[in-house]
Amino acid sequence: MRMVDLIIKKRSGLALNDEEIRWMIRGFTDGSIPDYQMSAMLMAIYFQGMTEQETSVMTDAVEHSGDTVDLSPIKGVKVDKHSTGGVGDKTTLVIVPIVAACGLKVAKMSGRGLGHTGGTVDKLESIPGFQTDMDEEEFFETVNRTGLCVIGQSKNLTPADKLMYALRDVTGTIDSIPLIAVSIMGKKLAAGNDVILLDVTCGSGAFMKKLEDAVALAKEMTSIGERAGKRTAALITDMDQPLGYAIGNNLEVIEAVEVLKGGGPADLKEVCLALASDMMYLAGIGSLEECRVRAQEVITDGSAFEKLLEMTRAQGGDAEYLKDTSKFAKAPFVMEVTADRSGFLMHMNAQECGTASSMLGAGREKKESSLDLTAGIVLSKKTGDTVQKGEVLARLYSSKEELLEPAAKRFLGAIEIGAEQPKARKEVLARVEAGKVDYYID
């Protein structure tokens, strides 16, 4: 078998067979297939696409290219959620305690932020003492004892995906639906959970800018999950503006705590309730409506917040910071960004808001970049709000004063103020499961 023949075959629009795909992934992982040939294959896939069978087989090959996790030592139904990324997306911090308080087990591996998107591991590590690195035995024991644990990804989990992603990043093939599906589902299946709920974000701050593309990706991923024997569904959620008001690591933890205490922004709470209730529904706890009622109950009675405290203590964190979020370190430099005219906030480009937050020190431009855990943005206005000239749109936080001005300029470039109030967008746009799509918009 020769890689050049497979490249020509795919370039010509033909489907690769199972043996060819597995041989290719093995060869690329062990180094016998060079980067330049895999780059050519990725570009051929970008233009020609893949069949459902090709995508499923490639996902399986990626899943088994390194370590896989056997969660059988954990008692009960194991559930997982994956978001395709966004700005201000702190949903994991809210929904993991909710579903654990409702009796499900959450053995979750999460990632770090890069570019304009934030990472759950970084946010958790902004809680003093919180450890996201533990061995498998301790991981299992913690989940069995507390019902939940969130750690960083294994160093040898899906190495084929890490190698392919690095190539896609520099060859303009990131936004290929089958390749995104392979990347996400390879990791999710390797993590070993029984139930997978996908949060496919859509809008200016997401990979998928258009609803139809988000639905297509959700269909691809739910099909892969179901073919692999996992109960899988996807919600399409709005990421055309940041989720909630806080962007930045400890700022987002504080906002997540507000939601678990019964407050917080309405959009964040709505998305979290939708995700949590769907995870519970997929795990067989009850109907979607019954699960939503139960999710709200564990927020109201405080048991979801208690689960967050329990997880924090179990992973070495100081839970007193969650009980009293004023204890979190504060950035020494703050700048208020104000409106230059009156009107309605017509649009807020989420990606540009995320980039502005990264410029303040809250995000990474490279994997090795260090983070300022106090840096970020707290919005005062969201899309659709009325704005008066001179009114505060947001407050920017950083440990370096010289970063404020360029970040403020970037943030203001993301804001559009006009004369007409825009139509309100729903937080959850659609639901996808086993070839079925339910739209929640007109």
C-alpha cells in the first residue's frame, strides 16, 4: 500500500476502504508517513469530504492510536459533555455539579484554552490549590466517592489527532466538518463514557458560523457516537456573542458560582439547564421536561453548589474561594470602555471579544504561553441592550497596564451600535439526535 495512491484516490472523490484508513492513521502516528503526504490527504478530504463509513472508521483509528480509558471501575452511568468552543463558555463548571447532584457520574477530561477560546482546566486551576493532574486510580476513586472529577487530558490520548490537528492548523483545513468530527469524537470515545452530549456552538465566536454547518457537524458526530454504541445527542447553542458577562479565568469561575447559587446571567443559566437536563435525559433519568425540573431543583436547594465544593476539596482546591468569591485575586489595572454614541447594541463579535481578553493576558497565543488568571473582560451590555453615549460597555482587567489600550481598541472593534433594536436570538437553536433535527427558531 502506498500513501500517494490513497491521496490520488481521495483527490479523485473516491472513498477509502477501512484497511486503507487504518493503515494511514497507524503510519502517520508512527512516523512512517511524512507530514507532507498527510497534509495532501487532509486537503483532499477538505475538498472531497468523507462518507459516513470513512468518518466512523477514521474516528475509531484515531481513538485507538494511543491510550483509551476503561471507566468500568466507576459504578453507575458515566456521562460527558463536549463543547466545540466559544467565548465565556463556563458551562462545564455549572453542569457537572448539577448532573452529579442528580446521581450521575462525571469522569471528565477537559482541555486548556488556545487563541480566543477558553479552557476548562485553566478556569479550574484559577481556584487556589485545584489540581487537574492525577493518576487513573485516584481519578476513579474520586468519581466513585464524590460523583464527579474534572482532570486534564492524558498525554497519550489520541496522539494521531494531536499530530493531524497540528497540520490542519497550518494548512487551512481546520474547518472541515468530517475532520472536526473525527477529532472531537476520537477523543470523546477514547475517554470511555456511556453518554456523550455535544454542545455545538454557532455564530461569530464558534468554528461553525452558520446554523446549517453546525447542524451538519452535529449530525456527523451523533452518527459516529451512535455507531460506536454510545448514547449521543447534540444541542446547537448560540455563540454569536459571549456567553454570560464574564470572559477570563477566575472571572468565569465567579460567574459560574453565581449560577449555582441561583443567580447569574439568564443566557448562561438557560444554556446550562438545557445541557444538564439533556445529559440526564440521555442517561435515562426521565423526560427532558422532568430532567429540567430536577436540574433546577438541585440549584434551588443548594446541592449542586455543594457538589462543586466537594469536587474542589477532593482535587486539592480551596473551597473557601467559592463560598466567598471576593477572596479571588483581582487584577491591579482596570479600564472602563464606554460607548461613543447612543443607540442599540446591534452586534457583538464573540471571537473579537475573546481575542481582546487574550490580549489582556487571559488566553494563550501559543500552547506554552503563560496565563494571567485575573485578566479578562466583564461586559455591562449585551446584544439588544440600549446604550447611552458615555455609558460603560465593559470593564477590562489586566496585571499589565500597557495591555489595556490595545485590548480596548480590539474590543470596541467588535461592537456595533445602531438605531434599530436587533431581533433577539435564542440561546438553544436546535437539537440533533440519531438523524433527527428539532429546530427551536422561527
